[in-house]
Amino acid sequence: MGRFRALPLTISLLFLAACAGRGGRTGEELALAIQEEYRQFTAVTCQVALTAEYGERSFECVVDAAWDRETGATLTLVEPEIAQGVTARIAQGETSLVYDGFSLETGPLTGDGLSPLEAIPALWARVTRGYIAAADRTDNTLEVTYRQGDGPPGSGLEAVVTFDAQTHAPLTGELYADGTRIAGAQVSDFQSQSAPD
């Protein structure tokens, strides 16, 4: 009789061990750990293949992105070739576009005027300061949904970011405005620096 009473407890413990496996952290715990880790970064570089979506048309580009805690973000277009070298500098409260006789008009992605290049800092802001609404972990990846506050799904600016579960590097990102996807990003060559302890 004692063996049969212990069976439900054994099954429960096995289930909990499987859920907490994969490094011992649940999806939510890993998402919070990544958010805290990213807050400690002093500099980040990566390349982003960005698709801005305007309903029936889209704009695609490749951007070399660099962020420094002191100086802000610098986004340099690599593709399309016609726009190669156009650079946006984004510091606290100010944005400047540096180019030599070139203008690239893509139009805003939202009613608030969010531009395609501003989608990258918007994704970064969600990862470092966003409200974690959901976190789904597999052995290799972690998909996190960030919302504005604890508002209902499909309202405001939301982001879904997929991370490598072992290295914590971002792999993909999607940005939504009021439930409509407005941008998608593929991230590569992610490098980060943290302040020495």
C-alpha cells in the first residue's frame, strides 16, 4: 500500500524535474535573468536583417547596429546598396541621420511616427525594460513576449523576441502595433560588453 501512495508523489517530482530541467530554469526565470543580464551591458554590436511592413508593401534592409551606454545607438545601413553607409545616431532624446546627399523615405510604421530604423531601439527597450507577458522555453531557444505594462494582448507596442537558451544572444525579433506586425528582425554576430565587477 505504501508504494501506491508514493507513486503520485514520484510522478509529480519527475514532472517538476522535467519542467525545471534544461539548465534548471523555467522560461520566466530565464527571461528575467536575460533581462537583468542585458541591463548590465555597457556596449553591444550586431547585424540586423530588418523587414518593415506597411500592409501591402514592405521595406527590407540590413543594418550594422552598435549601442554604447554613454553615447547611445548608431545604426548604419549595409543594404540596400543604394543606401549603404547612411547612418542614424540615436541618443537620449535626440536622433540624427547622417548621409551625403542621400534621402531615404520609407514612411512611419505607426501613427506615433516610429520609423523602420527606430524599430531596432524599440526592440532593445522591450528586452531591457519591457513587461514580460509570456516566456516559452525549449532546449535550445527562449521566446519572450513583451507588452507595455500589463495591458491586454494586442494593445500598444508589443515585441516577441527569440533568444538562444544557452548563450542568451537574440536570434529574431518581431514588433507589433495594436496587434499588427510592423517589423521583423533576424539578428547575427551579437557581441556584448559588461562593466568589470
